[in-house]
Amino acid sequence: AEDQPGLKLEFPPRQQQRYQLPNGTWYLSANGTVTNISQNPRSIPGILIVLRDSKNRIVHMDEVRAPKRVLAPGERVEISEALVPVPKAGTRVEFGWKPN
């Protein structure tokens, strides 16, 4: 992931949920925040979500967008996304900025 000076991306592990729906499909609920820690307005790039298996192989990748495109200094926005379907083999999730 590319560095985004002035933007803080937080997706605490305890806020991520992965479970199986009644129809057998696997679901990932990704929850976090983006905060503008700079003194200037900042555009929010895409957020890349990568799901890896137990051997550290990428089994799923998706991009999500913040509900707001630009944050004022000190402003924070909540991200709450449902990814369906995701592979059952995915055991670890990583978050970062989408490369340009």
C-alpha cells in the first residue's frame, strides 16, 4: 500500500467479523475509520482489503471507498463494508491504501 501522509487508516482486528451465512456463503464485515491528521483538507483514496489464507497467499482482494471523498483537518469518517462472497480459506485480513 502507498503511504498517505496526513491520513490515518484504522481497522482494529477486533472490529472485523468473518462468518458463514445460512446459505453457506462466507461474509466479511470490515469496519474502521479514516482520520485527517493534517492541517489541510485531504482527499481519501480507495482502501484496499486483502484476505489471505493460512499460508499467507492472497485469496481475495477488494477496493472500498469512504462515504466522503475529502476530509477537513481533524475530520474522521467511519467505514463499514460487507464483502460477500469471500473465500472460506481466507483467515487473515489486511487493510491499506489502493496504489495509484
